[in-house]
Amino acid sequence: MTSTRATLSQVAERAGVSLASTSRALHGTGASREMVERVRAAAAELGYSVDAVGRSLRMKKTFQVAFAVADIGNPVYVEMMRAIHEVLAPHGYRVVVMTTGDTTTSTVELVHSLNSGFVDGMVISPLRTDDWLIREIQQAPVPVVVIGRALDDHGISSVSTDSAGGIGQAVGHLRAIGRGRIGFVNGPLDTTPGEARQRGFDAAVRGVGAEVAEDFTVAAGLVAARRLLTRELDAVVAANDLLAIGVIHAARELGLRVPEDVAVTGMDDTEIGRVFYPSLTSVSLGSTERGRAAADLMLRLAEGAEQEAQQVVVGPTLIVRESTVRSGQ
Amino acid sequence: MTSTRATLSQVAERAGVSLASTSRALHGTGASREMVERVRAAAAELGYSVDAVGRSLRMKKTFQVAFAVADIGNPVYVEMMRAIHEVLAPHGYRVVVMTTGDTTTSTVELVHSLNSGFVDGMVISPLRTDDWLIREIQQAPVPVVVIGRALDDHGISSVSTDSAGGIGQAVGHLRAIGRGRIGFVNGPLDTTPGEARQRGFDAAVRGVGAEVAEDFTVAAGLVAARRLLTRELDAVVAANDLLAIGVIHAARELGLRVPEDVAVTGMDDTEIGRVFYPSLTSVSLGSTERGRAAADLMLRLAEGAEQEAQQVVVGPTLIVRESTVRSGQ
């Protein structure tokens, strides 16, 4: 008698509410009483399997997924978060955003906190991924998907990108527009992005100099760029958009025009870079695509449709704007 | 035999770890096994009351506090979040950030989800606060502190500001620098900030026009400003920094110089406004102070030190930068 079972979508349609609301109402995770009654009535009419609901309750599903990032103020994470939300919300999951803190210890503590069972899984984008963190992730009681380093050999699902190759694209563009004296402003070298981007720069060009900012922020980029711009150069590759904005501010202090005197590239293709003046030439690392891929992996793991760890790699794309090529207007 | 009890701080000092880690280790909310053993040893040496720990466990404290906002991409919320984190972290609480969604229904559902017991309290900054939401907050099983409308008469702790008065400060500044034809770009009027800021503008000046953007974003501000700038004016008050950036982009499209032809003010004094070019004159509504005040209220409620609802009001402060007064350099 299990044939022609009603689906969740059919219940949602009958109740006249969203899939997410239907799922939450049936699972008792945060719907109003009115909503619960309406959805249960629709489920009863359609003979929607109560078993499925019972199973979820026994599993103590929370229908919450954590997204943990190093710096909630970095717009690249905002775009990832939106993409994760868009994938998970129709399935009834809420996304809760948490900070990993700056250190491996705080990141490990956060992963360890999954034991308290407040979420069904975690998507995490750590700045640094060492053996300690990898061990903690392997032992986590719920699925964890990493956005950052590829972790093929550790049995952990991950979404990575090729930021070294992306820096190569930025350098190639600067050479193509005739810039030959190229400097680099990077973030901390002991981080996953800092290491990869330095490698990419060193492989692409014999630069006229490189400075390491204390952090991947505008303020730190400004300080590092003041040092870098004492050298004679006609272009600066910055390791992300926030650093690039710091570089442009330093150039303005020195009376240098961007892009005429110094062309500047960023990385991450963020909203702040797009609305900045001049708008930033930037290497997109597909933050939306990476967020979406991580959420897809999480969904399959959380719903038990997938057991094996999987790896996804999203490639870089250069987007040319005013900070390297002045528009004709 | 309860005299001269050791405090949590003394345990932390003896264990040589932070207060937050000590608290988490003792409460079993996300410390590594190594950390738990170390802290328990220190607690045992000092005779730290195990009762206190037992009490917390019986209370099923999660040592998590939710911060719920309408748009996680708005930098004003990032600053509040940092302030909340700074107040709560030393007491062992994690902050989890959630989105309210755009509608009252989604906001109500979020407050209702507190019944699942995943946090000890919630700081919420809703775009709209109607009776339905107020009732849901009053019935919440854990403390809720609202950043937004003052809710004195409803027995709800709230942190509010005077954004109408802040718009008045922006208009006063524009007049003081000789601008007489002032337009306004606001966000949706059915929101708490939209309503207050419109009221502030109408009270301060007989403007040459006002346009309502679809949302409090750069993109929506650009569209609204294209309409507004068809009028002859020499200044625009924008209802927040993101809208102000949209206004400046619209002015550039029309070949208008900022601030020479059109002076532009924002509101919220955000990081993006500070690093923008030209940097934004903006009315600070004390996002850091409001976040800190809300977290203080939450802490007192969550720890049972306070039962009564309290109200805090943080005043506005105008900060003058390049978008209204070109610097001498």
C-alpha cells in the first residue's frame, strides 16, 4: 500500500505555502501554529506519509546547517552564504552563519561544537587547514563540507578553486595591456589563499616587489601598498578586492592615477569591488558557484543520498573593469 | 562550606586558557577533549563549584545566541555582529547569525523556531515590526532583544536610535555648506527605517523631490537616483550608505561632480562608505554601540540577572567626509 505516495511538493501546493514552510511545519522546526495546522491538514488530505516525518523526528534533525567563515565582513562570504541559502531553503533548511575565529584552535573548537547537535551539517571555509583541523572534521558527528583546500586524500568533501591560476590570469591581462613592472600585495602567507596566490604570482612573473599585508582587509592593504609603491611600478596585483581598494587609496595619497599610472587588479569579484570607483578588474573565483556546489554536496550528505566524499573544483575567470582599463566614456 | 569559592576567571587563569574556552569546557559546549581535561583539572584543584556546572546542564544552556538580520550583506549588521560577539565571547557564548527573510511571516517563523531550543536568546533587527511579530516575541521561550523600534509599551527589551533626527542633522549640514535644493532617496516606506527617515526628511526641509528605492541597496539606489537627478538640485540625502553610493554612481553617469555639483550624504557610517571614493559624509547611528547595548541586555537576561524589559536609545552623529566637503589636498 505504499504506491502513489504524495510528495512534499504536492503537500506544499495543496497547503498553498512554500516548500520550506511545509517542511518546517511537518518537522516542527519553527513554523507558527497556524502554519502547522494548515500543512498537516493538507498532508492528511493527500495521505502524505507520516512515517517520513516520524523518521526525521527520531533522527532529531534540526533542519539547520551552519556556514562557518573566518571574517563575516568579507563580501566574498556574503555571496557564498546567499548561494548556500538559495540551495538549502527550498528543502526546509535554515542557514546559520558562524565565525571560525582567526586561529586553528578556535576553528577546531567550532567543529567540535557540532557534537551538541544544533545543526545537521556544516559548510566551513577555514583560513588555515592543518592536520588537527582535518582530524576534527573526520570525527565530526554530522557531515562537514570544506570550501578551501582540496581534501581528496582525507575523505572530506571539499570545494576548491585555482587561485594560483587566477593570479596568473591577472598578470597575463596586465602584460597584454602593456604593463611590465608589476608588484604584488598579498595577505598572510600561512593561510590557504595567501600561500596559493603567492605561488601563482611567483610562477607568472618576475615581479618588481611583493608586500605581505597583515590581513586580507582594506586597512592592511593600504599599509602594505604604501611600502610597495615606493618602488617604480606600473601595475599592482592584489590578492583580493579589499587589498586592491587599499592599494588604490595608497596610490591616491601619492598622486598616482589609477589605471593611467598604476593599474590595479583584485580577486574575488565582490560587490564592493563592482561598486567601487574606479570599478575593480578582478579575478572571480566563483563564490556563488562554490557556495552552491558546497550546499549541493551538503544536501546529499545530510539527506543520506551520498556517503562518499566528493571534490568539486571551480575555475577562475578574469573580469576587466576600470581599475586596469579606463572606459571610453 | 560555600565560602571563598573559586571563580570562573580563577579556573581560566589556572588552566592557562581563555575565559570563553573555560566556560565551554565546563559546559561541554564545543571544547576539545584535551581542553576539557585541562580545565576540569584546574577546576578540581581550585575546588570550583561543580554545582554551577550541574545547574547549567539541567538548564540545557546552549551557550549560543542568535543574531537575526534582514540582509547579512549590509555592512551595518556586520559591525553590530562584531560588537555583539565582543561582548558575549568572553562569557563563553557563540554568536550565530541568521536571516529574518524579507517578510513578517519569515521573521515570525524564525522567532518561533526558538522553541527548538538551539540558542539561549536572540538579538533581532527586523525591517518591519508589526503586532504579529510582537506577540511572537512576547511568547518566545528565551529572551529576545530587538534592535530597531523602541518597544517600551510591549515589555520587550529594545535598542533604538533616532534616525529621523539623524536625517535632520544631514539636512542641517547641507544647508550650512550652502546647499538649498535638496532631494531624498529613501528605502521602502513600510519599513521601520524607511518610515522614520522619511519623517525626518519631511520635518527638516521642503525638499525638491524624493524617490523611494525598492530596497536599501546600491543597485536600487542607482535606479531611484536616475529618476531623482532629472530634477535640478545641488544635494541628495540618502537613507543609508548603500543608497548614497548608488546616488554617486547615477551622478557620475550624468557627468555631475560629487560634491561640487551635487553633495551626497549617507547614513550608518559603514566601512564601505569610509573606503569609498569620494568617502561618504554619513550619519552614524552607532551600530557598534547598539550592538554592544543589545548584547549587554541579552547577557543580563540570559544569565537571569535581569527580568524587566529595558530600553536603550543611541543618538545619531554626523561625520563629514569628501562626498559633501572636498578635502583640501
